[in-house]
Amino acid sequence: MIDNADEIERLEAVVGDGNRQPVLLRVTPDVRGETNDKISTGQADSKFGFSMADAPAAIARVEGSAALDLRGLHIHIGSQILELDPFCHAIEAIASLGDFATYNLGGGLGVAYSAEQEPPRISDYVAAKVDTANRVLGPGKRLLEEPGRALVANSTVTLYTVQSVKRNVSTWVAVDGGMSDNLRPMLYGAVYEAQIADRFTHSGTGGGTMSQLTGKHCESGDIIVRDVELADPRVGDVVVTPATGAYGHAMANNYNGVPRPPVVFVANGDARLVVRRETYDDLAARDVDG
């Protein structure tokens, strides 16, 4: 997938003489969905892809290349989008750029991180994109899709242990994790829910103590969930945050020298370690003696 003019020349130099390299060309369709600015990629002022104004010249350039074989176009308008219309508008926008055999329509379908969010069903999402593509791009095209978080986010939960409970203006429930294992709330305000996992109220969920679920790092912004009701949080409690299967482990880091947590697969009552807990020896493994 070619993102900019510099990449055309660079890829031509790498391919050299011989068989032509099949490529797609990424276009920014000047369409954005309702999502956080930091994960919106389809608007005109974006670091991704060729603008609609520059795309025709880029297409002509690649089609005239002796080293590259342009198979089609790629678009992706952003992530965590909960409406279908923007996806359809983006497909409509690129229809004027030519007739191609292949179109990568990107991804971006959101998931419910909180009870208030209602994402479209995957079947409706696929139908909307395929129907639009058939209508404006023509039938029989090869359509590629990047479902991403819609497939994996709800597969996973993160478990923390409460380390301290502090009360001043707010109730601060500090756990043994934070922005090193889930950077999304701090990076772009992603909203999660949380519950005490090892003690349930009579109602089954929720709680009665309005809390700030905070991480262990030296940042005031290291707050995993703001204004969440927890059931009488105590030191030693296990707290669960759901829907962490996307952009949790992948964005984990060693800020403040904190080792990354393990990953455990659970199915049918069996648990299997698939990524071991990082150790301090791991953190020092790349250090070079002076």
C-alpha cells in the first residue's frame, strides 16, 4: 500500500528490474466519522494517504511505472466509529478516481466500551459497505476489509489488584497497572467501565462509591476510569475493566520501568498462559555494560 509520493520512488528503487510489484494506493477521501480527533484519519488534513486533489496524478504515476502494478485503492477513515454513513460516503467519494479490480475499504467499526455506546451489528456494517461498493464502484470487485477492534475488543478483560484507597476531594482507587498496560484513556480520552470482580453487590454489579480508578504511574493523568461507581473498594480487591482486547497489549509499554503483565487465554473453564509476565531482567536485557 503506497501512502505518499516519496514511497513511489522508494518502492521502485527496491523492486528494480523484473516482475512488477502489485500495489494499492491509499486515498484520503475527505470524510470523517464521529470519533476522537487522534484516531480520525479520513479528513482532508490528515497525515495518511493522497488527497482527492493529488490522487489522480499519483494514480497516473503508478500506472506508468515499469516496476509497480496498481491493483486498486485503499481508504481508511478512522477508528471507533459508531455510525454507518461515513463509511458509505468515503466509498462514494473515491468512485470518480477510476475503475479498479480491488478496493481495500479499511476498517474502523467501533465497539461498546460503555453501556451508552451502541455500535452497528457487524452484519449491517458489512452490508452497508458492500451495497455501496456495488452501487458506485460496480459489481464484481474484490473488496478487502480491516475489521480490527470489532473482532477482538470484547474478547478480553484486564484484571487489576487494588493497592490503596485514598479519600480527599475524590476517592482514589489505585491499582497495580495503568498507562503502561492501557494507554488509551490517557492518550485520547477513551472511556471504560470497571467493577469489583471478587465481591458482588446484591444487585449483581456496580457499587455505591464514586471513584477515580487510577494507575500507579507518576502522572496526574494516569486515570484508567473517571467517575466510576465501585462497590466499597478495598485494598486487595480485584477490579475488572472489560473490552481491552484491542489496543491494550499492543500499546503496552515500560513507562516508569514497569514490567508488562501476562496474557492468559481462558476457554471452557481452562486457563492457558500465552504471554508470560515481563521481569526486571527482561527490562535490563538490552542494556550495554559501559
